[in-house]
Amino acid sequence: MLLDSASLYYRAYFGVPDSVRAPDGTPVNAVRGLLDFIARLVQDHRPDELVACMDADWRPAWRVELIPSYKAHRVALEHAEGPDEEETPDTLAPQVPVIEAVLDALGIARVGVAGYEADDVIGTLAGRAKGPVDIVTGDRDLYQLVDDARGVRVLYPLKGVGTLQITDEAVLREKYAVDGPGYVDLALLRGDPSDGLPGVPGVGEKTAAKLLAAHGDLAGIMAAVDDPRSKLTPALRARLDGAREYLAVAPTVVRVAADVPLPEFDPALPAGPRDPAMVDALAARWGLGGAVRRLLATLQH
């Protein structure tokens, strides 16, 4: 089981009231929520191995170089003054080191690699896995990794992590009319404002799906643009032709890396804490006793 940790602790932050605080008054709602998420996931799915994949770099320079708008609005929000400040809460960032310390003390594998996003770590681990893989994320971009033949699924939280959409190839075909690899082309054609991906103007999800159904993939679509005999409407042909520069680089940005240089780590789910004294100290310092006990009880069963 591979956790898109930032996606999950972000959901926890907004799903657990910020009245959940440490004894000194510091909010720990994201920490508490994530620990409870992990306990529930382990209880419901019983993975043999679990890796908390981290964003060592949530806006890698190599992606920004290709598409300068990539996640640019998030940078703007971080430096915004006024009402938008609430969208990037300053009480979340200080909780991330606490999350990391607790996971390390528990002995739950935590992997982040400089220059890469958690998605890239997940893509590399999923590609190397010998057995079935469940990816837990609220980020639909990772649908590109779904592969029935290799047993790779995405568990997409609909309500907490107790209600998950089990996303396999049948779900992708039903919802988007594409398979896993085809989701990359769908996503880049459609664009994604939340990631600063412009997409092709005038091409939404349904048009993108129709184009892919008719022409197979992005290369096939662009071949149709260049073929005067193809049945593309003049307006659509012009839109795609005008987006040629974007479409040349977008696949590299949207596709998760499969070759991240990973450090050595032990993915085995621990039966007990790696450092019991540190777990106790962190639980006391941050008021996490209940969440830590629930997670340890789940790991021991």
C-alpha cells in the first residue's frame, strides 16, 4: 500500500476540526487525522507493506521549466495577503515535521526524494512492485498507474478513508473511456487548473475522451491534425494546432516519473513501534495518545 501522504494529511487537516490541539495549544488535527486514516486503512485492507510517500519537492524545477504555470497559483497563494490566505493554511505546514517524526518512531516507512513529488515516488515503487499494489490518494492524476494485469489499483477517498472508490480499469473506462496510460493524455488535453495545467482551450473532458476514442492517443490525435483528410472540425483542428507547443511538453509534466533514485528502506508494516520511548514522548508532547494507541493496536492484530 502506497500512501500519497500530502493528499491524505491535507484531507485530514480539513476533515478534523482545528480545535484538536496539543497541550500547548498547537493544532495537530492533520497529524491526528492522518494517524487515524492509516489505522483505518490497515484495519480494512491488511497490507503486508506500507510506504508513506512524501513530497520532497511539490513543484520540481524540471516540470516548471517545461510548463512555467505548473502549480504557480499555489506559490501565489502562499504569499497572498487577504482572504485567500486561508486556502494555504499556515497551521498545516508546522504539522508536517510532527507527522514525519511520529511515522519514523513507529517504524512506518517514509520516502521522499529531492527533486521529485510523492507521485513520482509512488510511480517508481508501483513499477518495481512484484505483487498487487493499492495506491491511496485523492489525486486523480495517479489514475495513470492503474493496471489490472499487474494488480495496481487506486483507492480514492470519497468520505474519509472508510469509503473508498476502488479504481481499476473498468472504473476508468466507465468514467473516462480510457485506460491507465490513456489517462495521461486525457488529463493534459483537458487541463487541470488546480495544477496550473492550461490544457487545450475549448477541449473539456468529454471532447478529450472522444478524441482519444477516435484516434487512440495523443500522437494519433496530432497525426489527425496534420492530415487534411481527417474528420476533425476546423475549429478543433485549429485549437489543437495552436496548442502544439504545450502538447509537446505536457506528457513529461503530467506523467509520473518511473525512475526516481530511491533510498534504502524497509516497507514491511511494523507489528510494534521502532522506538517506543520516542513514540511515548511524541504522543505526550503533541497530545496524540489516543490516535497512537489506536494505530498500534491495529498494527498488532
